[in-house]
Amino acid sequence: MKESAPAPAAAATPADAPRPGLRTHPNELDQRRIARLLEKRMRYRYVSPRVEACDDGYRVVSPCCSRNVDQAGGDIDIARLAWDADSGAWRLYSKDHARGEWLFYDSGRQIDAVLMALLVDAYRVFWP
């Protein structure tokens, strides 16, 4: 009687590999979702910010209409959204343009809730 070959072992996957059904960041779907949410912002509604992919999430870039940061009105960083896979939360950062640093602002599990601070921006933290 002939023995059958053993079944091949399942390939091991690294612990940090994306699991099926989960989106990795950045991705086009969330990038478009953020862009749509930005249309509901309260400040500088006459400019067209754009959402760019970065290593761990997304950056919001916009022309500097106030000329407070860029006298020529060029594009400046407005916000950064980073996905923290370990905590399962979004982290929102504002830009300190004088120091050239990103400053942590807020975090949460739902991107819509985290973005509310950016959309309202009552204290001009994001839209200088």
C-alpha cells in the first residue's frame, strides 16, 4: 500500500502582517473619506485642502490663506492622522510651524470623531 504525502504545512505569517478583511493605512478608501469630511470644515472653506498618504496614515495640506505661516500663500501642513494598530485608535496631530514639529492633539477609535476637532478648530490650532 502506497503512503500519501503529508499535507503541506500552512505558511507562517508574521505577527505584524495584515489580517484578511482589515484595511491597512494609508489606503484609498479612507483617504477619500477624510477628503469628504474636510468639506464640512468651518475655517477657510474657500481653499481646497488635499489629503496625502504618509507612512502611518494621512496628512492634510492646504494653501496658507492667512499668510501667517507662509507669506506667499504656499501649501502648508494642517494636520496629520496616524493609525495606531497597537491601540486600535486614530491619533490626530497639529503642526507647530515655528518649530517644524507635529504635536499630539487627540485620539479615538472612530476617524469621524477624531476629525471633529479639525473640522471645527475653534481655537485655530490647525488652520492658522
